[in-house]
Amino acid sequence: MQRVQLTKDLSFSRIIHGLWRLSDWKMSNEEVVKLIEDCLDAGITTFDHADIYGDYTCEKKFGDALALKPALRKQMEIVTKCGIKLVSDNRPGHSIKSYDTSKEHILSSVNQSLKNFQTNYIDVLLIHRPDPFMDPLQVAEAFTQLKQEGKVRYFGVSNFKRSQFKLLQSYLDFPLITNQIELSAYHLENFEDGTLDLCQEEKISPMAWSPLAGGDIFNSKDERAKHLRSKLELIAGDIGAQGIDEVLFAWLLSHPANIMPIVGSGNFERIESAIRALDLTLTRDQWFDILQVAMGREIA
């Protein structure tokens, strides 16, 4: 498995496993351990979470499974996110869906995540969404305290645009090491608006959520999706891919920004399709062929 060096002492597996649907998979703790072990055996060591996933249940589900085999913790990197507040029976104090990047909320969220995971550190903490009410000084103070206390090793953001990233970074004495953004051949916003450019400018490797567009490419009756499926099927035959999902992963993996796709499936066979994509090669012409069909027009 390829690895991506984010800092001198932290690297991620090129393919990341996403756990946002963990509670939906209805797995026993033993089955979750088996999935974790299968991922680790395949070289996937990075696991992506957020405090809100599964209505605030997925982190604990993962932690309860890890408790069966605590030694697995040292073989993995745990990423989690905070900053979104949902109205939930599991958070009775929340009266409205909102964002909260106050120092108090960040510290409280991390302490709860550590308890959920049954660990004493998180490898990377991300602010989940840009907060229009964000005080970057409070975020910086929270990050600095967590780093000094050894509770979080490194920090990043998720879904941040250029100005939002630059704003927060300007208040920090250490670099943000990643931006987790939506990237796929079907959703091109972050390719087109400079967000991916910023990652390359800052020399950080982005994490890509929804690399298969949440299944839209496979299921949508939209004409653009139909044309894109046809093109992907054609290229799949040309490069020896077993399915268009592998081509979609390969399209992201071949980009020079060193994109790290997040695979959010409890079915290991689907995870393996992303792993196989690491061995596929797209020519520049094939890459642009997919892009132009996805755009619905030739590039300018």
C-alpha cells in the first residue's frame, strides 16, 4: 500500500477507511474488529471519523471494538472531526443545528472522542465545516492546548475554502496538515474553485470524501451521469479495470495533488476495488476525457 508522508513522523495510507456509516452496518464488535484487521492487513491504516457520525455513536462503536484488541491502536492513525452540533437525543443540550468552533466546544469534543475511542491521543483532528461565527484565536488556543497536552498530534480542516483555510492558518504557530474535501469526477467544485490548488500551494495532501459521489454516478438518470458512466465503462475496458468504481478511484489517485480517497464501506470487497485502483494507470488523455465528459463540455 502506498503511503503519504504528511509530516516527518506521520504518514497516512493512500486509501483511507471512512466510518461515517459504521452504526448503519449493524456489525458486532467482533465483526468490526475483523473489518479493521482486514484493512490493516491490506495496508489501510488510516481510519476517518467524526463526533457526529451515526448520531454521535460511531466513535464509541469503533472504540468498543478496539477494546477487544487494544494492540491494534498502535497500528493505525485515527482521524476525527468536530465543530458541528446536531439536535439529537444523544446531545440533549443542543437546541438547534449549528457550528461551534469555540475553545470550550473543541476541548469538550476531543475529550469525549478520546473517551469514545478508549485511547489517550488522536492522530489528526479536523474542524468539520467552516464556521461563519468562528473566532480563529479560540480555535488556535484550543489546538495549542490539545497539542501541548498530547491529546492531539496534528490538526487540519474539512470543507474549508481558500480564504477560510488561510484565515485559520494565520493564527497558528504550526501548519494545518490536510483539508478533507469532496472530490470526485461527478462533483468538480473543489477542482474548479481553487480549493485543490490551495492544497498544492500549501504542499498538503487532501483527503477526498465521497470519491464515488455517494453512488450518484451509478444511479443517477441525469444525462451527464449517463454520459460519464459510458465513458468510464469504455476506459475501464481499456485499462483493465474490473468496474467503473476502480476508474473513479484511479482518476483521483493519478492527480498530482496526492489525493487520499476515503472509502466508506463495510463491505471489504468494495474496499478492495479502491486498493486495486492503485495499480491502474490513466494516460493524460484518458484523464482529460473523463474530466470533459464530467463537465459536459470541452475545456476552454
